[in-house]
Amino acid sequence: MSALIGFVCGVTLCVWLAELPDWRWLLTSCLLWPLQRSGPLWWRRGCAGLLGIGLGLAWGVWQAGQRLAERLPGALDGQVVERVVTVRDLPVASTFGHRVLAELAPQADWPRRQAVRVRLQLGRGQPWPAGSRWRVRLRLQPYHATANGHGFDAEAWLWAQGMLVSARVVGRPQRLPDADDWQARVDRLRARVAQRTARVLAGQPREAALVTALTVGVQQEIAREDWTLFARTGVTHIVSISGLHVGMVAGLAAWLVRQGLRRWPWPGRTPRLWVALGGLLAAGAYSLLAGWSVPTRRTFFMLAVACLLLCWRRALTPMHIWWLALAAVLLLDPFAVYFPGLWLSFGLVAALMTVTLGRRQPPDKWQAMLAAQWAATVMSVVPLVGFFSALPLVSPLANGFAIPWVSLLVSPLCLLAAAIPLDALLWLCAWLCRVFYLVMGWCAAVPVWWVAAPSWPQLLAGGLGALWLIAPLGWAARLLGSLLLIPLLCHVPARPAAGQLRATVLDVGQGLAVWLQTARHDLLYDTGVAASEAVLVANLRGSGVRRLDALMLSHHDADHDGAAPALLANMPVQQLWLGQAASAQGLGQGFALCRPGRRWQWDGVRFEVLWPTADWHEDGNNPHSCVLRVVTRHGSLLLTGDIPQSVETQLLTRQRAMLASTVLIVPHHGSKTSSSMAFLQAVAPRWAVMSVGWRNRYGHPHPTVLARYQSAGVQVLRTDELGALTLLFGPRPVVSGWRQQAPRHWRSGPPVVAGQSRR
């Protein structure tokens, strides 16, 4: 048991390594094997635990090293190569056309002589069907995503999925005979099911998207608003094909096999074994239909372990089986530790087992149901706070309806509709999905309890407290458990001291979003593109911000105010300031225009608007950007939006004395139309921050602009290289990037080479 626990801990520890050690040195932990064979019990368990940690860490490091070898070689970065690709999985619609997961045939110029998975971006033409093969010229580049302190970590997700390379098609592809392996056949079957569902339910796209997600695991058609609805009610796990759905299908198949064996006995065979194998085969078939995703693989492995133990005929406690199943999952797929679903599913199973420990007699049916719901609710607190900084208060009620409705009714009926070509079954599925959406809409009216992201000691204490709270112990022990949960739920992150300023330039790709925080106030300058709403809300909520004192939208451009409507729908804003009135469209909130002379003070920090003036009428949106200067006793910050050099000249004429600043948020992301030398000399910044997207299509920042800052002796900080940037204006100024604060071996690392700007 100690060795199993140690193995799980060792594999999990690999996630936090900044660099990978030599896994062979970790195998020296095998020297503990003779020591754990004798001695006191505590000594044997300790040595076994250390042995397990060493082996688990060695296994995780070795697997991570193998995956690192799948990265794009530097010699191929940005190069156009000719390859034969096989489309895996179903195509997904994207902003610029379609995106598919493809498999590159092995070539001599790749370190690992095996097929490599690539995210392939296609144009707006007809998408490539699943299982098709093409000879095509590709421009390759390594994986890269935004990096922020809170919220979804796309790079970790891509790493765990093994999608380390992306590519864009160059020229006209040549279609080859389709692949005929088992994966291609399964993908074509999934594509036919998805196409039939879309055709039959053409007038009901919302319901069709949910049916497709529950049948073949394609979730990309579900609208962003519906994902927000699921998150507010805590039923996101119900929508995805997760362990719950696979387990339900396995249970239904096992029940059918059991009924069949009762009716037609098979002499000489153990019914229990055939029941377990029937459930396992059904789970495997459903997992393949769902695309063999990580959650489905995890559940299949768990069921496979249970079947093996049943064949083994060994008497093991439920907790032994739990640890053995978890260790087996990590042995088969050590990258599963990157997914919250692993810890949510295993944690809830552990909770259900904990409520039965020590009971002399089993509770009745209703007591068991209430105890299970109580245990699932309490144990879900820690992972929900740790991963999402949110507690949907309506989650127990919503899940009480959604779990039986979707798992016992909708999902089996969807699978039946996929197997039987009867349109009436799909119409019935759509009606059931409509009822589900209706009930979730009612539940979403209950507010969500937002909790700041806790520290690791608080998470560990909260997990221990949750276990004590659901265990069949006395009230005194349960009271202690609830006390351990208080720091987790009431955590308040430290804010800047009075007179100090913390400025965070969030990594929103090709856009701008700067969060300014004083001792008691918060201001957000710009929001980035529409998709940046998830980054903004996650980082503000994760830092304990429940409302914004002010939102300033510099000008009406999609990469500066695109996420404003979604942000206002998720977080109250007291004051709205705009550079252009056009930015207020669809916001439904009163606003004031940025004008020179507007100034205020928060907690000893002075804010001053320098531009635009009411009499300025230059064409375009960029010249009307709000220019904001923030002054503390320890330094100052100048935010400039997308002002061009014509506005820089006006500022030099009208506001020269107000421009000098310690930090400059570079105008227009480093475009060649901004950052004149005269302007740089007047501002004289120590640091210049460029918020740019990685290898963006505009080529920002322009090489001549970078050279200009370098010649002026200014240190340039870029979000595409460092992730989110935090600047603390205190007695000792602190400047740091998220990639520096949290280095990981799986993060993309090489510095970006600036291209040629077209703007």
C-alpha cells in the first residue's frame, strides 16, 4: 500500500519540475528494496513509500523525456516541408476555417522515427474528412499558448494530449487513398453519426450540439454561452463524456449480461466474471466511439483493473483497489495528472467509500443516497476551489437532476439513436436535451460563490478537513474538519500597500489587457479580443477581485475592447471610461469619455488622463486611444493604447512634462507607426512592455522599433516570451513574468524571432 501511494505521489511530482533530471539516477531508490523487507512497521512503510516515490518519479521523468523528443526540431521551425498526413479525429470549425488533428508519417529529419501528432490549420474550404490521407506542404511551428497565473493552462493541456506541433497548409494538397486502420474506421463511423445528427436536428443546433457531444465526444459545437451555463451550475462534467457516462454504460451492459445468464445459464462458467467482462467490453466500445479521450481512457483502465482483480480472486479492501486503480492509470498514462478530471473522479470515488468506513451495518437506500450526495458535495469543494476558484452553490441540486437525467436517460438514448437509424429517437433526444437546458437555466439564477485561488498548504488542509467532515466520526472530529476548510474558503490574497501599485499585463495574445491594483481599488485597462474573457475573469476571480472599480476601454478595436461585453456580464463594474463612444455598443451601461484633465487618487496613487482631446478629429480609431498615466511615490506607468506618431507629437507639444514614466506600455504593440525616438526620449522609461501575440500575423513588434528601444537603453519585456507580466511599484520595484515565476519542463521556451510588420 505504501509503495502504491508513493508511486502516485512520484508521478504527480513530475508536473512541477522546471527541468527533468536523469531518470536513471532516480532508480537508485531501488536500493531501498531490501530495507523495507525487515524492521519495525513504520520503517518498512517509510522505505516502501520512498521506493514508490523514486520509481514513480523515474517513470514520469522518463515518459516526459520521451515526449520532449517529439517536439519540433529547431531546424524545421518555420520551414515548409512536404509530408504525408493522416487526419485523425473529426474536423473542428475555427475562426479562419477548420482545424484538424493530423498524424505525420515518420521522416529522417525528426529525432523520433515515429508518427507525430500535429494540429493542422486549414482554410475556409471543405474540411478534410476523418481518416483521409494527403500529400501536402506544411509550414511547421512548435506549440505555444498564453501563460497566466490563473485559469485554463492551454500549454499543459496540449502537452498532456501530445499535441506539440502545429502547422499551416501551403499550396494545394494532393489527396491519397484513405487510411484503413482501426482508428480511421472508428473516426469515419463517428463522423457519420455526427453528420446524421446535424442533418436530422438541423433546426435545433443547440440540442444537436449536446447530442453530438454525448454520442461521439465532439464538444466544439457547444456555444460559449452554454459552457458558461454549465460552469455556473457545476454540471460541466455531465456534458463531457467522462467516467460517469462510461461507467453507466458499463453498468447497463453488465446488468444485461447478468439478466441473460440468469435466463440462459452457461454451465462451467463463472457468471460474475462474464458480467464484468461484458461491462468492460461495452465501456471500451463507448470509449472508442467517444474518440478515446483521456477521461474515457481513464475510466476504461479503472474498469480493466477491477476485472483483473476479479480474475485474481484476491481479498483487497476498497481503498487498496482505489490506490491500485489510480497507480495503474498513471502507469498507463502518466500525463493524466495534468487533467482536473482525474482528481475529481478519483476524489469523488474516495468520498463515496469514506462515508461507509467503520459502519457496522449498511444504511438504508435513502440514507445511502443522501450520504453519497453529501460526500460528493463536500469532497468537490477542494478541487473546484483549487482548479476553478468557484463554488456553484446550486451544484448539489443541479447535479441531483442532471446526473440521472443525462447519464441514465439522455446518454443511453443517444447511443441507441446512433445505433438505430430512426429519426424519431433523435427528436426524442433533442426534446430531453431541451428539458435539461431549461432546468439548468433555472438553476443558473442562483449566484456562484467565487473564492480566491488558495495556496498549496491551504489545499492540503482543506482536503484533510473534507475527509474528516464526511467520515463516520464523532461531531468533535467533524467540527475540526470544518475548521480546516475555513482558510480555504476565506482566503484573501495580499494586496499592494497604501501608496503602491501592482500592474499586471495579462497574456491575452495579440491584444491588450492591463490590470491595475492599489490597496483597495481595481482598474482594468482594455480587455483584449472576445476570447480573452476567460483569461480576464479567471485571473480577477482567482486573485479575489469580485468587482472592478473602473474599466477603461482605450478605443474601439477588437483586440482592445472585444471581451468587454462578456466581462461586464460576469463582473460588476462601477465606472466605465471610453476613448470612443462606439465601444459602448452592446454594453448596456453608462459611460464617460476619456478627456485630458480627468484625474483622481486611490490609496495614495494618482491617475491622470492625458488623451484624447475633444477637438481631435484624425481618421481611424487608433488616434482616439485613451492615454493614462499612473503615478506613485515609487515610480509611474504610462498606458498608451494604439496611438500613432501623430498623437505622440501632440502629446509632446501639449503634455511633455507629464510623459516621463518608469514603465511604458508600448504603443500599438510595437508597430512601426508608433514609438518615435522623440517620444521615447520624453518618456525615458526604464522598462517597455509589449503585449503581443506569439508570431502574430502583423509581425509585431517591428524590428526597427525593437532596435529603437535598444538604442535608447530601454529593457523590453514581451508577453509572448514571458507570459503575463507583473510590475510592483514599491520601495524596490519588482518586474517578473509568469513563465519565470512558474517554470515547467513542458512550457514552450525558445525566444520569439520578430517578423516583418505590415502595420
